[in-house]
Amino acid sequence: MEKTYRILMLEDVASDAELAERALKSDGIAFISRRVDTESAFESALDEFAPDLILVDYNLPQYNGMVALERVKSRGIAAPVIFHTGIVGDQLAVEAMKKGAVDFVLKGSLPMLAPAVKRALQEVEQAVAAKEADLLKNKFIQVVSHQFRTPLNAIRWNLETLLSGEIDIPPEARSMVRNSYEADIEVISRISDLLTAMDIVEGRIAIEADDVSLESIVKTTFEEAKKRCAVKGLTCELQLPPESLPSVKADASKIRIIVEKLIGNAIDYTGQGAVSVALERVGQSCRLTVTDTGVGIPEAEQKRIFTRFFRSSNATKLMPDGSGLGLYIAKNLVDRHGGAISFSSVENTGSKFWVDLPISN
């Protein structure tokens, strides 16, 4: 390990800290350390010293190692915490590990300290490297996606012109142009999903909330969906409440994405039967429910359905080129609105997804 690490020691006995330092140096670990023994000094060191690793004693006259561990975790500090303490029971060690400590080394087992520290530091380095690789991959996807979107939109506009009738084209060519247009739209949609997913991962999704009519958004989206249902021969039904729903506090563009993903999935994975969309008020929320008679989701795979890039096995067979991003995006946008999304599904029978969005105050 060539890097010089910063090790913070929460330790009230100076000689114990010196023994720990000698053990680490004798094992070739390069580091600088800071020893503290009070809560205020520990808090200051977390900010000023910015440790790569933290060694804590369990019991100090003026502080407690378990409290220190909880403080590290509550502040989202990534430095691993290792308990280096005197004789204690196994129960305490188990409790410490459950709360986020990466190891527990007794002072009477000093030779075990350096290997524990090395393991913790290596795991941190691996995690950092993995995160950097993921960021690089995301950046690559973003750059390529942005570069693709411009020419694809140009193709879309040209195909729309051909389909509009402004230019005479042979009837036999019209179906070819329409197929090309639909394929272009699908690719643009996939690119948009990739970019949205990257924005979610990197925290760039901004919610500009206002009083929004969920009913209006659903009606518009439903009208567009009816055309797709007609092409597939599906029954398509919209059920509205007898009285207009109150508005929800939301970002209209993000809510439209949620509605489009749920209805779009229902249509995509229903070969025959019906797609039903319903709106109602449930307590202090407006509820959107989308029901289909499609392939359903295998029970063993349902817990992963909102995972990024995950697609159920039967969905993959039906549509091999799906992205697995629709429900991931929908759930994240619902969560960011303080809402809730859930579902029930039976394989080969169909699925029901519902979203609850808080009513505006």
C-alpha cells in the first residue's frame, strides 16, 4: 500500500494508540494519525482531518464508541469504522457490525489489527474504483446518446414530412416509411430512457412542483395510447371518478413520464384482451391504476421489478430488445414526488400497477 492514509483514533489511552500505530507501521501501512477522546474533538476531526479509516474504542470516560459509529453513519461518511477495544462480549461485537462497523479487534489481539485495517482500506479503494468506472460508463452513455439524438430527430422530421402527404410517394413505399418512422421513434425513446436513468443515478433529476391536474395528463396520454391498442386489437378503457379530482403537487412533465411508462408497459406486454386505466381519490392521494391481461410477472422475479435494467424472463422472451428502464424510472419519479407505487401480478394472467400521489394542500 503506497498511499498514505489518514487514520482517526477515538482512544483515551495514549499508550494504546501508540501500540496500534506501531503494529500498523510494522506491517507496512503508510499513514498519519490523529487521536481524540471527546465527542467535540471527534466531530471536529471528522470534518478537518477527513479520515480514510476510523479506529474507535468502545468505552471512553467522556464518549462512547457505539455513539461515534452511529454519528459517522448518520453523516454519510464513507470511512470504514473498526472497533479496537478491550475485553467485551460477543453481543457487543455483533451489534457493532450490524450498525455498520467493518471489523472488531480486541486490544489483546494486536497482530490482528493490521490485517483488518488492510482489508478495510482495500475494500474502500475497490469501491471507489468501481464508482469511478461507473461514472465513466455513464458519461460515455450520455455523450453517445446526445450525439445520436440529433441525427435521429432529423430522420424523424424527414419521415414525418413524407408521411404528411406534402411529398408524393408511391403507396407501396408508405408502409416502409411508416415502419422506419416507428423504429426511429422507438430508438429516440430508448435514448431518452437511458439519459433519464443516468440523471437519476447521478442525482440530476429536478422536480419543479406546481398544482397539476393528474386527470388531464391521464386523459391526454390515454388518447394517444388508444391508437396503439387499436393496432394490437386490444380493448382500451378509461374509468374516471364521477367528480373531478383535486390537483396534485407535482412536476407535470415527470408525471406524464410515469403515466406513459405504466400504460406503455401494459400495452407492450398484453397480446390479447384489455388494458384498463382508472383514476380515483384514496384518502389524501389521487390514485392512478393501470390493469392489463398480459403476460404477468413470475412470482419469484417480482421483488426485482423496479431494479434498473431488470426485465422478467417472460417479458424478455416476448420483447427481446427491451431496456428494463421503464419501471425503474417510474418508481424513482414517484418517490421524488413523495408518492407510492405498487403492483400485483399473476403470471399468464395479467398485472395491476397503481400510483398514489399526494393531493395539493
